[in-house]
Amino acid sequence: MLELIKSKHTISFMKYSKPATWLSMLLLVISLGSLSINWLNWGLDFTGGTLIEVGFEQPANLTEVRETLTAANFPDAVVQHFGTSHEVMVRLAPREGVKGQVIGNQILDALTAADFGNVDMRRIEFVGPNVGAELAENGGIAIIIALICIMLYVSMRFEWRLATGSVLALAHDIIITLGVFSLFQIEFDLTVLAALLAVVGYSLNDTIVVFDRIRENFRSMPALTPEEIVDKSLTQTLSRTIITSGTTIFVLVSLFVVGGELIHGFATALLIGIFVGTYSSIYVASALAIRLGVEREHMIPEVIEKEGADQDPLM
């Protein structure tokens, strides 16, 4: 296995567990406070709105289209290519008292008045807020069900103290990620929801790798304390964590920079989730398992004595 860091000495991660706990509590308070005051800046997938598809004679420059719509009093328009560079899809938040057809005509008039050549309307659709509310509810339920299933899985594979630590670490990651989106009012759409579910999977995978090593070291190093076992396990998996997180962050930064406005929210959520998830695997999941009293005997499977094993064999 490739190792970037070969340390002869065990890094004392748990030495800083108390300051890290206070940091986590501070971040959670800020996140929950922002969510309670500002909530989230819901995208059109959740709030409803108007979707307009227009066709251009020449390949459309999205930056120029956005500037034209901003000048026409549509600064919130989400503009993206649809199919080819000649077709553009415009999404707008609902405007009270204005029908979708009227908004579509205003968009078409603004684009026609600009120097884009011939522009024709291809499609106008209205997504109602009831559909958006249903999507928001189903997304929340999906995350809750995922956390419950994860806790059941980790409880069966490891031990309830580790399972509790892993689930609380996942909740910690999701709340802080949502808090950042709420604090900076970054648009929350279905791509961000998909990123949150990906963060759950990524963070869980990182935690499971650490827990596997903790279990092995508890069984093979009976003389060490739980804190020493966790420190040694985290040191042994540190190289793997750096390689995995580093390559993932490299891809996500590329997506954020050159992927376009459409996936900025997706890349942002994953970047936040990876940083917070890597941190929580160390200072939330592992540290919480120690505080819950995990010991070596909890990692050793119970030996069930067979019936009659205590009797002398028959000759």
C-alpha cells in the first residue's frame, strides 16, 4: 500500500479532542442558528417557477444572455445550455401576480432586442410550489432513512458505541454543510441534495476504515489504552485519508472552477462535506466512541460454549 506519511511515532490526535469538541459545538450552534433565522435559499426545484427554452440562430454566449436578462430586470435568471449551444434554458423564480406566459414573452422580447439574431420560443413550463414542497420533504426523509440504516449496519458490524459515534458524526457533517449554505445564502437545489447524500456515503466510508483499524488494534494490542489505540489507528490510516481526500478535492476544485454555474452548488457542498467529514471521522466519531466507554472486551466476539463441551469425551 502506498504511504505518503511514514511515522515511527504515533500522532496524539486525542490530545486535542477537547478543543475539537468545543469547535464542533461552536460550528453546530452557528449552523443551527443560521438555519433557524435564514433557513435555506431554496432553488427552483423546491420553490417552483417558470422554465423557458429558447432557440438561437447562432451559438449563444451564456454570459451575454445573463447580462441581457439582468438588464431586463431578471437578475435571478438561471441560464444554461440545453442540448446544443444553440438552445438555452432559462429558469426563473415565481413572480406574484404574473403568469408564466407573460414572463416568457418578456424574456423573448429582451433577447430579441439584443444583438443575438433570430430567437424563437421553444417551450414554456411552470413548476408549481406544491411539487417543490414534496421534493423537499422526500429529500429530508431520504437522509433520515439513510442515517437509520447506517446506524443499524454499523451496530451489526461493530458495536453500538461506534455506531452512535458514526451516526452523530454524519449528522454533524450534514448540519454544518447546511449551515454554510444557510449562512451565505447559497442556492439549495436538487444537485446540492444529491451532494449531501454523497457526503453521507463519503464520510461513512472514511469512518468505517478507521473503525476497522481500531477493532483490529484493540484485539492485537491489549496493553494499550483506548486513547492510545485510537491514536495509533488514526496514524496508520492517515496516509490513506490524505490520498483519498486529496484526489477527491482536486477533482471537485476542477468541477467548481470549470464546471459552470449549474454545478457550483454541488461542488461547494461536496468540498465542505469532505473537509468536515475527514475532521469528524477523527474528532467526532472516534472521540465520541471513547467518551461512551468503548473497551477491548467490546471488540472481542463472545464465544458461545457448545452443549456438552464441559463433559469428558466418551471412550
